[in-house]
Amino acid sequence: MNKVIVTDPPRADGDDVAALAEFGVATVHEALGRTGLLGPDLRPIQDGARIGGTAVTALCWPGDNLMIHAAVEQCRPGDVLVVTTTSPSRDGLFGELFATALQHRGVRGLVINTGVRDVADLRAMGFPVWSAAVSAQGTVKATAGSVNVPVVIGGQAIRPGDAILADDDGVLCVPRELVGEGLRASRARADKEEATRQAFRAGELGLDRYGLREKLADLGVRYLTAEEYTKLERE
């Protein structure tokens, strides 16, 4: 593994990333062809938070948070810190003191596929975190890793400067080159969903709006009365 700290990665446009985050993870994920989701293991420690920012990545060794300290220096306003380890770890690599330093630098939140601690303090200070675990287990600061290099979480590649969106539904990575496309596709999907919402409020059924009656028929699904079903069961 290269032991490097990259100081000037290209970043997606911050205003575009913030606008993309307003659509929410589920909408953007669907709009971009169901790509970019970091999987179901990353869960928010708080309810109702929604963030969007540009990734600063930290690759650490298990049980060692040295490179998070190095990553803090590389963070700018509008960033999201993304942390992973070279092999699986659930130790509490991150806590309230790190969050205090990141808030000072204008960082919008943390995504980490290890553990975090000081959860009550993190909630009280309003610092959004998505993690794979909560653990009071402490760490050391002994082994070199890397900052602002490509990393992988949940099978998804994340490069420094990519857009990171996170809310109650999970965490999504949008490659920085696709943020503009994501905005256009998400607006179109949001408009379509609003039209469907209005149709459902007026009483239309999804079976009809989505043409699913034909799908059921093609799959051999039949409508039966209770009497017909009872007779079928006896045959």
C-alpha cells in the first residue's frame, strides 16, 4: 500500500452537490440507474440528517486512527470525511474530539465503515455520522495509511472529490463527473414521482398506472372468488 497524503484532489462543484443532496439518496440512486449505494451496513447515528459534500478519504489500519488526524488537515468547507480500513474493523476510530475539529473546518459529516463512539455527544453537537458500528473500543496512532486515495466501501469505489450523499436511507457516492447528469436525472424523476403522487391521491392504483395488470396476467396470476379458490385447493 502506498503511504501518501494527496493535498489537491479535484472536487465536484459544491453547489451542485448540495442541490443533488436535496433530492435524497433513494431518488438519486434510482435516477442514476441504481448505482453508487454503499450498502445497508452504514447506518446513521441520528434521525433526519441529510447531507451532501465532496469526499475526503482516509485509509487506516484496523484499530488505528492515525490517518484520520492527517485527513482532518486536508478537509475544506463542504467536504464529507470518508474513512475505511485495510481489513474489517469495528473499533471506535472516531469520536467527539474529531467531530469538533471537523466542524471547525466546515465539514458536513462523516461516513465510516468501522465503529464510532461518543455517540450522545455527536448527536448533541449536531455532527452527522453514518457508521457500521458503535463501539467504545479505543484505538492507537501507530501505522501509516493514506489520505485522498481511492477507497472501496460496500463494493463501491469512492475517489477523493466525488459527491457523497447521505440520509436516513443510507449513503451514496456519485462520481464527480456525473453530478450534473445526476441533477438532471433526479429532477426528472422527482417530477415523475410528483405526478404519480397526485394520481394516487386521486385514487388511481399502481396496478393501472404502471401497467401491472398485464404483467400479472403474463405471469399467470388469476383473480378468483373465495369459492373458486376453495374449489381450486380441493382439486
